[in-house]
Amino acid sequence: MIKEFKIITNNQFKFDRFKSGHLWIFSNEIDKKNLPKINTFVEVYDKKEKFLCKGVYNPHSLIAVRILSKYQDEKINRDFFKQRIISSLELRKNLGIDVKFCRLVYGESDFLPGVIIDRYNDVFVVQFFSYAMEIFKEDIIGSIVEIFNPSTIVIRNDIHSRLLEGGSENKEILYSKNQSKDEIFVTIKHLSAKFIVDVLNGQKTGFYYDQAENRKYVKTIVKNKKVLDLCCYTGSFSIIAKLSGAKEVVGVDSSKQAIDIAKQNAKLNNVQINFVDTEVEEFLKNNKERFDVVIFDPPSYTRSKKDIINAKKKYIAMCTNILRFLQEGGIFVFSVCSQHISYDDVKDIIFSSILKNGQKGFILYYGKQSLDHPIYVHMWKETEYLKFVSSKIT
């Protein structure tokens, strides 16, 4: 049993935000007297000693408390986490999601703040974005074992946000029915294709489930088209495009490891794709071809609000260059994975890039993260991060 510590809010506490359903309390909103010096389970009270909530406290984070419950008599134990995970599972079932291959828990949106769980059939990958939530690691992992009887559970805490919270980056095979190995590859079913996923050493948790709906859109625009997929990672957009009737597909990524898996994925799906292991800038410098559809899905250029201006400049420079390789009347597909970049920012990036090239364009489609990454209305700024825009360039 983990014993809770009592903390008190101060005059800076935003009660209206708390009452509306927001799940964070910031470090400037709590009384600094007698605070614990380590990650701790806490009960939070107002200045009049009225109970507010229970959660995890991190003395090194601007997000001081992540809220787990607003009921004083609710026990935070194994059964609590089992019920939260079962609820997230049922939500996805009701949305028609294949729950064997999806993001099973999406942090605050599933009321397990700072925790990500991705499922690859009987292999589960867990990330603790909140260092303090590791207090309950044993209960969370135990819940996964009891509900799903998995073959493997991998921890992927090799994420930058951990350092900001006073934690360390690490990854490990935490649970395995078989002998642990240095590499774990699984084959998943996704839309009309199969993909090999490196859950231990791939980017993020190994595969980007969040682009599922946008991959469905790409299927509708590529028939008989020549497609360029920039920052293709392990080839998901490329392979979906080729399976959907694209005449020719070129995929480019700077990671040799990702390109090696992309080539395996092409073979697995019986399609011919030219995958190129090089930096996008280097490829564009040497490229002489034009394409009917160009997909640009780069890694995030922003880690915080202070990066927005420089990130927009970099996006504009990249998109301006990329648009030169579109056929007249071609389609440019652009994706940004950052909560700090808004849809208005994305439209400004596209507009500025088109203008620099003396082109004209039309927005065809707006996309977002897939349904297994639900946007929690009371924290939409924090839980909506993926922006996806398709434009016709003339």
C-alpha cells in the first residue's frame, strides 16, 4: 500500500479549471511549505482543508500534480488501474477499433495521466511520460498481465520529457513469457496491410497508430499517381499508397534501420517501392523527378512554445523546397505532430510556402489523430497534437 502525502493549494490555484475537468495542478498553485522531495502519492486540499483530489506529485515538474481521482474514498490500487484500462478498452471497442492493434491508453484522455499503452496483439508497449506515475508501475503492469495475458511487455521511457521531470530515459523488456531478447519484432495488421514493428528500438513505441484515418484518406488520392513519401519511417503511407493503386512510390527516410524494415514491409505486402536511405534535404538536392502526390510527415520541430517561431521557419523552408517537385495540379500532404503548432500555424506554413514559389493552392482535407487517440475536451490543447492537411497545388 502506497501512503499518500497531504498538500495544500495556494491563492494561484485555478479552481475553475480544476472544476471543469482539467487533470493538472501546476507547481505555482500549491503551498511550498513541507512539500515532499520525491515523487509521491498525494491528497490535495484547499486552504480551508476541503478535499479536492488524489494524484501523483513530482517536485521537479511544472506539472506538480496529475490527478487520478476526485473522490476521497476511492482507493488507488490494482483494481483502480484495471478498471481504467478496461474502460479504455471498451471505449475503443464501441468505436469499432481493432483493439488488438491500437493505442489502448492515451494518457489524460483515458484518465491515466502521463501513461501511454500501445498494443501489438499480445505485445504491449508502455510509456511513462509522467515520471511520478511510475509509483504505480507495478499495479499498471500487473493490470495488463491480468486482463490480457500478454507474451511481452516493453517499457519505452526513452523520451525527452522524462528529463524535464527529473527522471531518466530508459527502455527494457519488463515482462516476457519467453526468454528476453535484445530485439522484439512483431507483425501487425493495419488497414489493408501488414507491418513489421520493432517495439524495442523503433521510433516512439514502434508504429504510428495515430495516422490511421489519414492513411485511409491517402488511399483515395493515389490511384495511378506517382507518389513521394518523405520521412516515410517504416513505409506505412508508402505501402498503403501502393496497395491502393499508386503507379510508382518512392519513400525517403534518414534512418537506415527504418528503411531496412520498410523494405521488409514492402516484401511482406508484395509491392514494389523504391525506398531511399538519406536525409530529405539531400534527396531533394539530387532529385530531378516530379510527383503527382507528395507526403511530408516530419518529426516534430517543437518541444515547447518557445520553439514555435523557429519551427515554423523550418517547416516553411522545407515545404517551399518540397513543393517545387509537385506536378502542376498535384497534391501536397503535410502532417505536423505537435500540440504547440496549431491548425492556423499549419495553414500559414502552407500559404507561405506556396507564395514563395509563386504557386496557388486549395485546401482539400483536414485530418487529425486517429480515434484510439481521443481528444479530451477539457484538455483539448494538451491532447490534440496531430494536424494533417492535404492541398491541391496549381
